[in-house]
Amino acid sequence: MLNLNNTDSNSLQDPVSLSVGGEVYTTTLDTLTRCRDSMLGAMFTGQIPLLRDRRGNFFIDRDGKVFRYILNYLRSNSLDLPDDFKEMALLKREADFFQIRPLLDEIRRYELGPHGAARRSAVLNADADCQVRILHFNLKRGPENYELRSCAVRVYTANVFCTSCAVIESLCARFSYRAQEKVLAPQPSQGKPNYLRMEWVPRPEDLPQDLYEKHRYQELTVVSSSRIPDASTSSGIPDTRTFMEEMLKIAMAEGFRLDSVFPDPSDILNSRSLRFIRY
């Protein structure tokens, strides 16, 4: 339960405990009011009413994990991020919410510097292929009546390489496998975080569902939202053309531009290989 606390600045004492999105931090008033014209400055100088949780911590309903970088900036006046930091957009949004303008300026300088350039520049390759296999199976017609049937099974494979591991991770979140009412996310190749291989088999109409599952075939779907993928948030990828179309959408959304198409540059969606670059 949260309680509205009209505490003025004179009643606040060090140390100050904050619960930001459930993450608890302990700091000082001097740190929180370092930027007096920020949202935090207004909160802890009595200009904005404060909320307390049941444990007495001041509560702020924002992202708790990213707040550590905001708090460290206020402590040291330096933006210190790990080399593999991948939530810059979220950090910018939180810094903008708290209206810490010096931090926003520091983030812009960081993005324009060697760290940001290295993180943004990337090459992305996507290859797709299809092999047709003839599957023979017995179809039960009665207690002792079996009929030999055959059907064509199309096995699709896609190999994706990107110099940015963050892009591979976003692809793993965008695509998913669906088999036996289970939804699983694809994973980068073991020991190779820059590589992603996907293999899927759409079920032919003349192949019974139980036989499809017996051969451990699985469909590939594209997740249409940021929610946990399920049947209502994803749609199937029936062929390489649809896969390439999705790769185009994803690459453009990630800031890439198309660099080369193989084999026919005039027929992008029916290509076997696409190469993208991002500066």
C-alpha cells in the first residue's frame, strides 16, 4: 500500500531510501537534488508530494534497474556504462522523465563518440533456403487396414549473422517456434552470439497432425507484439518470401539500409540472401 506524504524539504533526513520500480536504493539528499531544476530536485525539495511504500521507502514508479545509472551520474557527474550496455533508449527516456538535462547532454555525447558509433555501426546478413523432402507414412484406415501415403515436406532454413549481438537478441525476441502447443524462442548458435540459425517446417495439409509432431517438426512464427509470444500474438512464416519480408521490416526498423540482394537485385522478396549495413 502506498501513502501520499506531503513531507517538506526540512523534514527529510539522510540517508534517503528510494524504491524505484521495486529496486531499493539508499543515497543522500545532496545527490538527489544535485540538479535542482530536475524532477528529482523538485521531489526532494518539497515541490512535489512524495509517495511512501509500506516499508517507509519513498516510491517512484519508474524503471528500477536503469535508475542505478542515473543515480551514479548524480553522484559522480560521470556517465559510466558497461561495454555491453543495451538499454540506451530506455536510459534516455528515464533521463528525460526526470528532466536531468546534463545527463541527456552526456548521453548524446556518448552516442556520438567512439562507444556509441561502435555500438551502432553493424553489418547484417540473412540467407534463406528450402529443401523439399518426400515423406512416406502409413495412414490407418481401420483396425488392420493401413494405406501407404506420401507427401512433400518443405524444410526451410535461415542463417542470420550480425556484427551486433543486440540485433541477434532482438531477432530471437521477434521470431518464435511453435510445436505441440508450445512456443519457444530461437537461440543464437552455441558459442557464437553473432549467429542465428532457424529451421522450420510448415505442416502440409495432407500430413496428419500426430505424424507432424512425431517427426518433431515445428513452425516458425513472427511475434507481433512485445508480449510473451502465444498463438494470439504471432503469425506463421509459410515460406522464404515471407521470412525475407519480415527481415526487411526488422532491418529497416533497426536503422539498416539494404546493401545487396542475391541472386536478382530486382526481386528482393524472392532472394536467397540479403545484406544490410548500418552506420
